[in-house]
Amino acid sequence: MKVDSMRRVDFWVGVPLCALLTAVWWLWRRIRPAARATGRDILFIELSEMGSTILADPAMRRVQARFPDSRLFFLIFAANRPSLEITGTIPPEQVLTIRADTFLSLTLDTLRAIWTMRRLDLLAAIDLELFSRYSALLTFLSGAQKRVGFHRFHNEGLYRGELLTHRVAYNPHMHIAKNFLSLVEALSEPEDTVPFSKSVFSDEDIRLVPHVAEPAVLAAFRSRLIEAYPVLARHPRWIILNPNSSELMPLRRWPVARYLELARRLLEQEGVALLLTGTASERPEAEAIADQLGSERVVVLCGFTRLTELPLLYTLSEAMVTNDSGPAHFAAPSGLRTIVLFGPETPALYGALNPNARFVFAGLACSPCVSAANHRKSACTDPRCMTAITVEAVLAKLAS
């Protein structure tokens, strides 16, 4: 399904269902008061953003530390499942998926996921989504007695019922990884806390566990790359360019003309080879860029590397330039020097958890224009926040 179609379904179907289930739940609680929460399993729900699975990893690891006897489960859209394998915090057999390619598959898989969740021994369900009615409904229907998520309180709009037992105040001035930690902390705070969570988080709390590749695996991957693209053996300074962004927010794209200019400037440097990354469906666009550059030192890897192989590629590379999108976060555990271009969003909230990441943000008065309050949908027709980023600014960050 297209993103805008999913937003419409979330509003026109989600709001009435949240209101209906809120009324049913209120009546049920009058008849049968809540029993003491039992169970050992803890479920995270985050469906649509692959990068968010990396940003949520500190929260998941904190749950592991706080509840060592619990099994962690994760519910995610099927297309985004491989992103969980980058950190490996959730065992593959404990990942639940929902297909979202058509409305029929979405409906059928939703029913299947609810049936599966209710068979778990759930102590808690933690909704990582920002005010999605669909995820609120899934959290409620999971059967977990402790249901944690972001609540609007006195904010206008963003209605998704009164289905949570632990209502956390979303802080739009704090990094999203710390907001995710506040969801976890709510499970340990007194039940009558309003709002959750009254905690303090430092930058150390959201450090990722570094990814260290096994030497044999890394060597095998390098051999496979060089066998397919022998030019890489002669030019050992590999710099990744990721000119793509997901369908969720095409406004995040830096103009292709700027990537072409950047690539030409980088190719002037000795020993540099440029690697264009993306999904298999993005290969035609990447090939068009490579054709315009006309250099054997430009290699198109779209569809060549699996998502789970990206940490190996990042370990072998010198740097990456990317739009604000999933790869910026996928590279964080490897510590790759990464230049991330921000416009509609801000690095203050969504910066990669990578000490070697550098952010380029023009800081226009209208930027950032997307937030939880507008479900990350902008009215912008001219993304000058991206065109304001110059090639010189990117090169300066690469050199720093």
C-alpha cells in the first residue's frame, strides 16, 4: 500500500475503532477490575521505519537488563524485518511480521498477528510508533496487561483512544532514542505516575553496541565484491553515496545534480572508488547516475548487497554520504564516518547514534517541517532545506 493510503486508513478507520474499543474497555473495567499483571514476554511494536529499529536498540537492551527472564518479541512490517538483523538483539524466531503490500494482505496478517500475540505470555506491549492508531489498536489487542505508548494528554489532535495503561509524554525536544527509553522506564515507575516517564537520560544511555565483523566473513565478502568489481582492488578508498530516501518522505532527497557534482569532486582524489547503494528497485536511478559520471570507478551496488551485509560494506569503506534515511542508522554500529543530510527533519531528534556521524542541516525557518504532530507529512512543494546544502559543505564535513 502507498504511504498516503495507509495514513488515510489509519485516520478514517483507526480513529473510530480506537473510540469504540475505548468505550468497550471502559465498560469492561467497570464489570471486571484489572488483575495483577503477570507474564514474562515483552513485545515491541514498530512497523514502518527501518532506521527506528536501530534507534530503539538501546531501549530493547535496557529491557533485557531490567527483565532478564523475559523473552523479547518484535512486531514489524515484513519488508522491514531485515533491519532487526543488523543489531541482532531480537532472535529471528521472535520477530512477528505483517505484510503491507495490499489492503487484503494487511488485513489478513493483522488478524494473524493478533492471534499470535494473544498466545504469548505477555507481560507488556511497548508501542514505539508516534501516535499511530493502527499500532495503538495492535498494542491493545495483543492482550498484554501493561500497554505502554505515547499519549497526547492536552495536545490537540493525535487522538488514538484511551487504550494504554502506561501513558508516556512524548518529548519533541529530546532525541527519539531517549523517548524510546522513556517508554521502557515507564514499566519500572509507580503505576500512578502521570505522565510517564520522570527519568533523566544521558548520551551514554543511547550508545549502540559496536559491530565487529568476523574476519573470515569480512574477507569472504570483500573477495566477492572484488570478484564482481575488480576495479575496487585498484582503488582502495571506498566512499559510499546513498542518494535515495524511502517513500515515507521523498522530501529528504538531496538533488541528484548535487550528488553528481560531489561525485566528480571525489573522483579527483587519488585511490577513490564510489559505491552507489540502494535497494534493487532503486538500481535504474543509480545506474543513470553512474552513466552520467562515466567512470569505471563508480560501482552500482543496488540489489547486490543484502541489507544484512551492509555492516560488512561499512566496515570496509572509508566514508558514506547519505540522505537522512535508513542507511545512516544501519552504519552507526560499525562507526563508519557518515555525512547525513537533513532538511525536513532535524538531527537533534533523529541523528544517527554514531560518534563518527556528521550532520549537515541548513536550519531554514520552516525546517524541520515534519513531526509527530502532523504524522510526518509536509505541505512543502519546494524543499529548499535540501537545495540549500552545498557540495562544499558536504566536502568540508568529509574532510573534518
